[in-house]
Amino acid sequence: MRAHSQEGPGRAARWFARLGPRARRILRRAAQIALALAVAPWLLLATLAALTPLPPELGAPEDHAVSTVLLDRHGTVLRELRAGDGARARWLPLSEAGDRIQRALLAAEDKRFVRHPGVDPIAIARAVGQLAAERRVVSGGSTITQQLARTLVPRPRTARGKLGEAALALRIEASLSKREILEQYLNRVAFGPGLRGVEAASRFYFDKPTRDLSLAEAAALASMPRGPALYDPRRGTGPLERRRNRVLDRMLAAGLAGEAEVARARAEPIALAPKGGGLGAPHLVRAVLGGALGPGAGLPAGGPDAASRIVERRATSITLTIDRGLQREIEVLAQQTVRGLSDRDVGAAAVVVIENATGEILAYVGSHDIDDAAGLGHNDGVLALRQPGSALKPFVYELAMEQLGFTAATVLPDVELSFPTANGNYAPRNYDGRFHGPVRLRDALANSYNVPAVWAAAALGPERVLARLRELGLRSLDREPSRYGVAIALGDGEVRLVDLANAYATLARGGLYLPVRAVRSFAPSSSPSPSSPAASSASPASSGSGAPAEPPAAPPERGARVLDAARARVIVDILADDRARLASFGEGNALDLPFPVAAKTGTSKGFRDNIAVGFTPDVTVAVWVGNFDGSPMGGVSGITGAGPLFRDAMLAAARVRPPRPFDPPDPEQLAEVEVCALSGMRPTAACPHRRHELLPRGDVAALSPCDMHETVRIDRRNGLRAGACPDAAVEERVVERYDAELTAWARAAGRPLAPDAASPLCGALAGLDGAPGAPPAGAGARVRVAYPPDGARFVLDPSINSLQAIRLRADVPPGVPRVRFVLDGRSIEVGPPFALDWPLVAGAHRLRVDADGAAASEEIAFSVE
């Protein structure tokens, strides 16, 4: 063979020598031309490459538009916000991609990637030859670098366009390392319709990071850049599976995978993730990105503008505070509730769950179904302004405890009362349509009686009540106090469900206010720069962003003190008292859970809104049920509408935060004392029923002996008061005493009152100024104007020709047989039922009530227009 190899050149030389001079000149010129033709394109290409600028995207990777991925507190993908060009995109450092996708990609697109300078002459020659032989494109000649160049600077598929593409490929190869080129390719090339970069495609199709792909999945993704729409598995997996198998065969042939590994990959079916990676918590995502939850929600300071800047900077991930499992469970519960109440004209529901210790939102369901167009599901019931009904009562009572000295044992009037307002008199009524007389504050709150709450709000004044509610974060109550009046105690104002929930979480924290938080951390976009030595070794965040997550401003270690700790603890005790609410809610109601829960319901006027809100020591749950268009429901109350959903949501939350008992009351602040069940005062021997009550220690010494029970002598022969009757005819009975405000109710309710008259069989009673047959009114007894209320305003209707009148009424203590209405100086005497019909007369009027044996009432003023 050596002799043959030496003989060949010799023959050619001898043959060339035998040629004539002219022939030799022609051959030399032809060789020069051939060499020039072969070298010229490459010289031209090199010149063009030197003159071609590097695309700015490669020099400033932070401008690379990426998707914003929203994660739950455990890192589960909730939602992905597309980049500015409408594509899903995530930046992935090559060091985090794993070797499977790199091997598959080289086999699929460019097996000589590490050896060529950006353009592969062998591949080009092969492609041209196949085109000439087959009259069709059999394989492409573009390298990975050329495909990257085509992605960065799209050009027409002409000879000139191909030349520019090749020049840019050479320019890229001269500026970047092979690792950097591969990283840019993996992050910039389309791997499916609307999917830019391999990480976005991996998350979308397989719901896993690229580094965790199997070889079969990696080969499938490596197949897609050749035809993103053609191989889209959502249109059928057949074409993609055939292309994947060809890529696997190429891997085997190129030594990039072993036979057993390829065989297992070919047998693996293409299994896609459901719904392409999740669309969870849409209302919360919108609220966070819109800044609707306020600057304390976990975003940088600056409100909505700051929130939008995060998206403008294309943060690669935002980790929200919610728990995806709890979120999904409550979404399903809300859907079931609306379906179950559809026959009661209920069209929507919303739920929010807050972790008490941090203020973090664990679940946020703005509506039962965002896609329910008929139910206006795109509205957000967590942020919508709705009337909370009785859900504000705990804060009214806590404020009265602080500023008026009320305790859980304080007796409040639940009788017919009127309160003047700018629009006339306001006479509150209870949900059950009855009055309950004297009720202890514990029972009034637990059973949600309306009249005592309004009476307490009137004693405080709307100004103080509103100031406290705003301190608790209910800042949507931004109108003048006169706009709400005393009806603010019954929710006559609109609040957001999330703010109401956080007010209850403040109660659970013992009166410490913290803003709600919806964001735990966010990772700003920071694609590694190709020119940086650390470009291929940057450590990623948990989201694979290549940048460490930046936490928002940390919450304060202790919140702002809004409520008195001891009195807040008493309110918690009342709201958690299942026995106290039995009178109105009965046994086995929706608030009766298998673990301690402090809870309250509310129903707005006209049955337009149902509220149920409550807490364990660890979580607060707030529920709204109603209709987004404000239409009334079919008689659904807080306990029958929102209550069942509240119970289910609280049970679901308990699986995330296992329930525990409330901490026992601090013995240095609170004491359990025995009180009279009727009066709430220190019991005497005459008190037949007693209760134990939780009181601040400072209020225990102020308890007076019960004055609502007394022992009287009764003539057993006729049931009247015994004066000088012989003992044999007398029995002692315990009777009840009421002030003027409650006497009329007591009489109507048949309470055991002392007789109004003395027995004629026994003579006069001592201490009655010699008036036989008249019982004493009692020390300190006072009559009271029951109607009209002080400051009332009446308007004569000119369209009515008949007499227009009002009924003047007085509350009169026992033992007072007659009273005198003194109207504008004129006295009119009346007896039981101590009422007087008075024709309306235009002008300003003054009224008081006098009585013998009792103190006169305070004078009130009213007007008639």
C-alpha cells in the first residue's frame, strides 16, 4: 500500500508534465478559481460575522421576558402569568437543566455541536445532497447556534436570509462559550405553542422541573423545536411519540444513551400533566397583583404601583401564603354550598382563611366559580363591600366593656326602644320578633339580640364605635357617624370580608392588630449574563429562577394594641360558649364543632348578605353567602346560609392547623365569679338562680348585691301585699323588681312581680304616708318617658285629612298607680297602661312624666313639622 500511495502522485506529476504550456496554464487558473470559489464564501461569511453586532438580548439577559409563576406556601404551582409576548417562559441556568435534556437535544438537533464553529459544513453538504437526490428537504443543515440566531433575529428563508443567519451564528460562537450558547438556546427557542424555553415547556407539559425529566420526556421535549405546533401533544401524542423515538435512536447511535436506557424510554407512554400546570386562586392572584390587599399584604411598600412593578420586572416567582390543598378543598365546598342553596336564590359564596399568628392568608375563595357568568363569578366576594349584619356586635360590646364599665354580666334592656335619627325614629327589632327583657351581655351577644346591641351603641355613641372599627382595619366605614347612627351595631355599613376576618383574628390574638399578608416571598428576574464567569453556575431559587428569593418586609413581632387583652378574652369566651347561644340557635347548630371555636353570624337587611366568621386559637375563617347583584335570598340567615359552609371550611382548616383549646384566662387579669342569673350582680339569699361569669379582676369589687330580687310578705288569702296581717295568713315570696325601662315588659311577660295593691284584710302598709292599699314604689324608683325618644322629629303628612297622632308612653316601676304627662307645661293624669294618644301639633315640644312615690323622669324634647 505504501508503494501505491507513492506511485499515485508520481503519475499525476508525469501526466501534468506531458501537458503543453497552454494546457498547464488553464489547469492552474481553474484550480485557482476553484479554490477561490471554495474559500470566498467563507471569507465573506467571516467578514459578515465580524461586521454583525451581537444581539443586545445576549448582552443584557435581564431584559429577557419571563413568565411570573405563582406558588403556594409549599412551592406548588398555582398559576403562571405569561410574559409580555404572551408566552410562558422561565429562565433556567444550564447547570440546573440536568444532562438528559442536553444529550437529547444534541442528538435531535446538532450532534457535532461541540466541534463546529457555528455552521456545520458537513450538515450543509448532506442537506444539499439530500435535496438534490430526493427533490425535498430530508434533513436540515442548521446548527443549534444557527437556530438560536434565527430566534434572536428572525429573517426570511431566502439565500440572503440564510447568509445573515450563518454570519450571526459565527458571531455568537466567537463571543460565547458552547455552554453559554446551549443555555441561551434552551431558554429562548420555542418548545411548543406559547412556550418559550425548555423549563416552561417541562412545567407545562409534565408539571416538573427540567432536571427531573425522564429520558423519554427529555427526548419528547427535544423533539419540539423542529415543529412546535406539529408536535404539540395537546393535539395528539402520535406525531410527537414517533419523533421522540427517532431522537432516542439517534442518541443510541451517537453513544449518548445505552441500549437498555433507550428501550425503557421507547416503552414509556407520553403522560401529560392536567391543565398545563394549574390555575389556582385566581381571585387572590388578581388581588395581589392589583395591590387590592394593601401594602401590608407582603408586597414592597407602595400599594398597587409597587405590585405592578413586580410584574413589570417579571419576577420569576411569587410565593403566596395560601395552602393549595386547603384552597382547593374550600373551592369545592363553596361550589357545593351554592348548588345546595340555589333553590333559596343563593348565587355566590366567598371564603377567606387567615393564620392568626402571622396574618397570612391560607385560603382565598373570591367566588364559588370564577367561570360562572350567570352568578357573576368574576366578582371577588372577599374584597366586595357587603353589610356584615350582627358580625360587628362583639366589637361594640368589647368597647362598652372598656369605656362604659360593662362586663359579661351587665344586664342590658331587650325591650321596645326607639332612637332618633336624621331620618326619623329607629326602633330595632330582634330576628325572632320577640323581646327578651333584661338580658346579660353574655346572652345578648351569644344569641345575637339586636336591641341590646343598639342600646349599647347608643350609650357609646356612633363616633366612638366607628373609631374603634376603623382601628380594627374596617376602613371602608369612611362616612360620617351620623350616616350610620346607632344601627352601626347591626352592620349598617359595608365592609370587606377580608377586613372583617382580620378584625376577628385581632380578637383571637388578644387585641393585637396585624395586617393580612398574601405574599411570603418573590424572586426577581435575573437571568445570568453570558459574559459573567458565573453564568453557568448560578444557584437557583426554589422556583428555578437563578436568583435567591427576596422576602418582603417582615411583619412586626407584635401587632399594634387595639383591644384590651382581658376584655378581648372575655369576648372570646362568650363567642365560644355553645351553651349561651342555645336559646336562639338550638343544639347541633352549624357553629357547634367538635373542637372549641369562637364564632358569630350576621344577616344584612333584606336577606341580601349572610356572614359567618370565627376562629380557633390558630386560624380565622370568614364566609359570605349571597348574590353579587345584591338581590335578596329566600329567607336564608347567617346560621342556615353561611353557617354550614363556615363549619365545613373550619373543619378543612383544622386538618391543616390541628385545633387546640383556647388558652385559659390569665388569673392575674380575669376571675370567675358567681352572679345572679337575672341581674348579673352579686347574688343575695333571694336569688334563686346563679351563674358563674368571667370578669376582669378590677370589676369584681364593683359588683353590687342583687337588687332585682326581693322577699315580700304576701297575704295568702288573696295574693296581695300583707301589711299588718297576722303571721298565720302570710307567706314570704321572692319576687322580681325592674326599673321603669323594663317594667312594662315584665308585666306583659308575666314575670313574678310584687302585687301593686295591699291586702284590704291587713290594713295599711307601713311607710306609705298612710295611703291604704298602695304598695311602695321602692327606694330610688323613677318613671321614664318611653316614647317619643329625646330629639325625635315628626312630619305632618298634608295628604292625610284625618287626625294624625302619636302615643305618648311611660315606663313606670311597680307601686306607682298613676302618672302625669307634663306636655309643654300642661299636666294630664293617666293610669295603666300609662299611655296617652296625643294629636300632633306643629312646633317644638317638651315632655316629662311625674308620679307620686317615684322620681320624675328627665324632660325630653321633640318636634313636629
